[in-house]
Amino acid sequence: SAGRPNTTALVATLATGTLCCLIFGNLPALLIAAATVFTAIQIARAKIQGQTGDILGATQQLTEITILLCLATTL
């Protein structure tokens, strides 16, 4: 079960991120962040058949960058 969050943690994390994007009224940021995460997951599965801590860290950084870029372009 290493590298697989339980359902409660997954739902709480998704709900928090979605709520933050909706509060700030930035649905495009939410959609682009989801696309970024999906793309990172697909690349990790294709290259190393899974994930590591480095993959998770890189995905977090990429997602944060895309959200900040979305917020910066809407201001």
C-alpha cells in the first residue's frame, strides 16, 4: 500500500484544492492543475511503472506553478 493514500485522505485533499479554486473563482486553474497532475501520472506510469517521492514532489511543483500562472494571468 506504499504510495497509495487511503480514500479519506484522497477525498479531503481533492475537496480542499477544489474549494480553494472555487472560492477564488478560478475554475480554469482547477482544470489546468488537474490536467497537469494527470499528465505527470501518465508519464510516471509509462517511464517507471509507478511513482516515487521525487515524482510526487515534481508533480506538486508543476501543479503549483501552473496554478500560480493561471492566477497571475487573471489578475
